[in-house]
Amino acid sequence: MMRLTQVGCPVLARMREHGGGNIVLVNSNTAYRAIPDRIAYIASKGAQLGMMRALALDLGKYNIRVNAVLPGMIRTDRWEKNPEFYNSIPSRFTPIGDVADGKDVADAVYYFAAYARNTTGAELVVDGGNTIQLYPIIPKDI
């Protein structure tokens, strides 16, 4: 059986040469919360978290940290162009009353890369609290 560290991976080799590094995977909160008609997507997100933990375990001895950011719904230009659709979808109703944008996800990635010196195999969910609720509380006037 070939080990990951035996595979010709230039990125890992360079990180090892430089005494360590960071790998931050951008995943999805659907690794924990299924949505209809997305079986392959959701299965891949769960599998990626397993891979992240295995990499963190195998690469830790080289001071290479591996973590994952799990965004939920992200406000993009598509959101602005389709307000009637996005005003009533359940993922919009977060406990903190806001939906993330690209900067929020980038900040989470930056945190792992720049500040989480003693963190590996961890997940940071960026979804306004959606994964903590059984179902969203949708105002009756929507």
C-alpha cells in the first residue's frame, strides 16, 4: 500500500522542506445537512471531511495542518438579481439574521491559515447558525 507521503506531490514536498504548512479545504454545511436531489454533492462533502481528518492525522508529523471551512448559503450577485426567490428560501433565516458573503468565507480560511497555529483536523462553519437549528424560524409575514 502506498502512503500519501510517498506519492510525488510537489506541494507536500515543498511544505515538508519549509517545515510545515496549511491546507484549508472549502467544504459546505451540507456535509451535515442534506438538501433534496443533491445525493452525490452531499456525499462528496461528507467524504471530504473524512479525508481532511485523515490528512490532518498523517501530515501532522510534518507540521502540516489540515482544516476545513463549511459555508452555508452565500450572498452573491445571483442573490441580488433574484430577490423574490431568495427572500423566502429557508436557508435565508439564520439565527443571527444574516447570510454570509464571500468575505466571511475568506476570513474563515485566513483564520486557519494565519492564526490557528495549534489547530488541525478542525471545521469552522460559516452559516449564520443554520446548522444549530432543527428548522429555520420563518416569519409569518413571508
